[in-house]
Amino acid sequence: MRKLFSLIVLSLLLAATGVQAQRQFNLYAVGFYNQENLFDTCHDEGKNDSEFLPNGSYRWNGLKYSHKLRNMARVLADMGTDRLKGVGCAVIGLSEVENSKVLDDLTAQEPLRARGYKYVHIEGPDMRGIDCALLYNPELFTVKDSRLVPYVPAPSMRSDYKTRGFLTVSGEMAGEPVAVIVCHWPSRAAGSAYREHAAVQVKAVKDSLLKANPAMKVMVMGDMNDDPTNKSMTDMLGAKGDVKKVKEGDMYNPWYNLFVKNGVGTLSYQGSWNLFDQIVMTPNMVNTDGKKDYSTLKFWQNQIFRREYLINNEGRYKGTPKRTHSSGIWLDGYSDHLPVVVYLLKEKK
């Protein structure tokens, strides 16, 4: 892929001189998308995937599976193209994928295959069989290391509690060390303590990455099953919505103000929006002092990715994400979540 594709030219107003100067920047998009039950049609031994079998409650067959793959590939290929037409995201975190087979089938879909997307996936212990994964464009992100850090229950929790671990992938983007921690925290049914404990464990993973390499740019992304205002995000993970308040050891959460001030979200429940899908980042990825310093890879913009085809346009759920099934009826839709994207800039020397 030509490097030109990731190059944008911006005109920045230099406040000190009042002179308009043109600078060149490399632009990168990073996304996350909950795949809402991306299952194949075969039983995985030891997993509770019976609903997604041909004789299961969803009557999940080859036709529905092929449509699901096509639909998800369309969204994944479109993510990031508002700013990077024809290029899309350098990396995309995924949740609710069953196994490596579905990822083989997904990346073989033409819009993703044309971009050369690869993936990182490590089978986890979740009893439903849903895991996290990372798609990446090897022209824009180089994988150096990957591991699945298990979710370890607290002493006060059920010792046999099994859920998704934290997929941690380290590599290089824009010539800099970058790490991504892909999460799918425990459900609301499990209780807030389980998500708060997940946040404590993720913070420990993030801190260990920075201890090993203080220059590492770390992003935590995923379906947190909590909003940016919940304790798991604000207190345990230390994800601040005000960039001026982000200190060493904290993270910056660009979704906080979108949720609080604009009332927008990524999923709708009983008429209200939640913003469970988030990408937060370490202080070395943001300009905390108000300067526009992009000499290293820094956060620029974020968006909840919306397309008309992702939204129900009629009926009871009009205006909400068009999911795969609703009330047991196959809608040939996408996901009950909307994707999220952040854009990163680095000045070209």
C-alpha cells in the first residue's frame, strides 16, 4: 500500500505568528466493533454454542452465516474511511467472535482481503465461546507480541467464574511502539463489582507495559459493559474525560463528553443510549497542555461510526442499531452495537 494513502495535508494556524503554514501529517485510524455473536454453524467442544447451530433456537445455518460475514466485513472495511478513503483502519479490536475459523472466513471477505487484513486471536475460557480478537493491516501495524491475560476473579467472587481475558497485542505503528488491550468486560447481569475488578486488572496490564517501555503508546479498547461515567472507567481504570486533568498513571477517555454532553451512544436499551464501546489511551498519546504537538503519534479525533445501513429505519426499534436478530426473527442485520473509531496524527518530517 502506498504511504501516500495515510498522508493528509492540514493547514494549521500558528497562534504565535498569525501566519498560516502548511504541514504534512500521517493519519491513522484505530477502531473497535462488537460483532454480536459471530458464530459459525459447527459445535465447539466444551462451549455453550447450541443456539447458533442449524437445529438451535436461531436456526443458524450456512445462509445466515454467510450473510453475517458479508455484513460485518462491509462495516469493518468502511470504518475509518470518513478520513482515510480506500484505506480504513490500521487496527480494529473485535469482541464476540467464536474462534479462528470465523476470523479466517471474515478476513477472506473481499473488502477485507483486498486490504490484506490479518488477525490476532487466542482462544479463551468463556463458556459461551466468545472471544476478543484484533484485525490489523500489516502495511500500517506490525505485530511484535501477543498474549491473552486471563480474568482472575477476586477472592470474594465465584472461583469458577470464567469470562473473556484481555487480549494484549504489542507492535509498531508510525515507527513507534504501540500496544492495544482488547476487552469485553463482564455483563451487567454479573454486577458492577465484576467490571470494576476487570478495570483493576487491565490497569495493571497497562502499567506493566509502560514499566517495560515508558515510550509505549497504549490503547485500551472494547465493550466495557459500562459507560464512560461508571466507576470502573473513571476510578479503577483512571480514564478521565477532561484532557487537562489527565496525569501520569491516568488515561484519556474522549468518549466521556460525547456521552455526557451530547447524549449519544453505541447501543440502545429500553429507549436510552449507552456508550459501552470505548477506546481510551495513555497520556503520551494526547496533548494535555493545549499545544498542537504531533511530533509523535497523538490523538486527533474520535467518532461513533454510523451509516444509514446500520440503523433500523422503521418499526418499534427505529433509530437504533440494526442487529442480526430481534425477538427471534432474523433481520439480516449487523450488530446491536455501533463501531467506534479514533484518528491519530503524526507530523511527517
